[in-house]
Amino acid sequence: MIRIAIVEDEELYIGKLEQYLKQYQEEKGEQFELTVYRDGDEITSGYKAQFDIILMDIQMKFMDGMSAAEEIRRQDSQVIIFFITNMSQYAIRGYEVDALDYILKPVTYFIFSQKLNKAVERIKSRKTCFVTISLKGGFRKMDVNEIYYVESQSHTLNYHTQREIFTCRGNMKETENLLAPRGFFRINKGYLVNMKYVDTILEGNCRINGESLPVARARRKLFMDALAAYISEVMK
């Protein structure tokens, strides 16, 4: 199921895009879950990184598509954005927010389906897994491959990533259940590590990205076995 949002303030084009998406599903055998917003402020309000593709009109009454895309990109680096516009000079600015492409009005089904093919292929080629964490004032969609480790402090979780540390409220046990199948191992009560980034294990500590994290004595053998199994799987 591919989740698609239409952000468009013209009823004519909402209907046309819905028609084109229905036709595409029938021709390609895809399944879409569709949500319609009639202005940029509607999709950005309470955005939770819940879409795979966003079809975004640029010129809208309250919040234009470019501003909406900038707001969305602060929380979601993975969603595929298409701009729909009747002015190509606006569409070029879409690359500033990493838009995949733009579609010029009037939209024809042939052009639309060709552009959508590119997005669907990109989604299917992804082998990554994402987690969505709640942050102050919003949410963030995060590729688990960017996470070095998760640190628990009381009821707060610190996600140490390649870019920065993200802090949110959370439960370590629930996070462990989510990430363990993705190559993470809980080395002690307070640390859940991504085995992809374990450099060394020495004197009861594992080293990740230049940091030494303590491995609980009771979990050392389990950790070594899990790490060996992980490396064996990666090397296949």
C-alpha cells in the first residue's frame, strides 16, 4: 500500500488527479491510500511523516506549496514530493526542497503516469526501514541505518544518529521490540546499539563512533553471539 497525499485547492484538479490515480491502480495493479488537503497549512498541521508521495500544488491561498514542502522536509527527509504548477519557473525551485519532479498544468494522464512510475519504482527499491519519533512541536521520520544507538534516561530516549542527537519521550522496551529485528541489540539497561556500527568489543565495552558503551556482564555472551550472527548474515 502506497500512501499518497494530494495538496490542491482547485476542485477540478483534485478530481483529475483522483481519476488518474484510480486509472494507474487499475493498469499497474498498485494499491494507493489517498488523502486530500486543500491548502498547504492543512497538511503541515499535525504532520506525522505518514505519506510516501505528496502531489503538491505550488500556488495556494493560505500556505503555498513551497512553504509547505519546506516545513515537511524539516520532519520528513524521505517522502517523495511532486510539484504541480502552471508556471515552470516556480517548479524549478522545487529542487531546493529535494522534490523528485514537477508536473505542468494542464496535467495529462500520459505525463502523470510516467512521473508516477519513477516515484513508485523508487519506493519499491528502498530496502531501508524507518521509525517515526515524537519531538517537541512535531515528529521526525528517521532511517534506522542512521542510528548509532539509543540511550535511555528515565522516560527519555536519546537517538544518537549520524547527524545529531534527537531526544523524545519513549519506552526502551517498545523501542527494543521495534529495532531488534533490524540489527539492534540491547547491551544493558540503558543502551540499544546498532550492530552495524560496532567497531570493537574490549574489556566489557563496545565502541561505536568513537564512544565506549558498557556491556552488561550478563549480556556479553548473548551480545557476542548476536554480533557474530549479524556479521555472518551481512557477509552472505
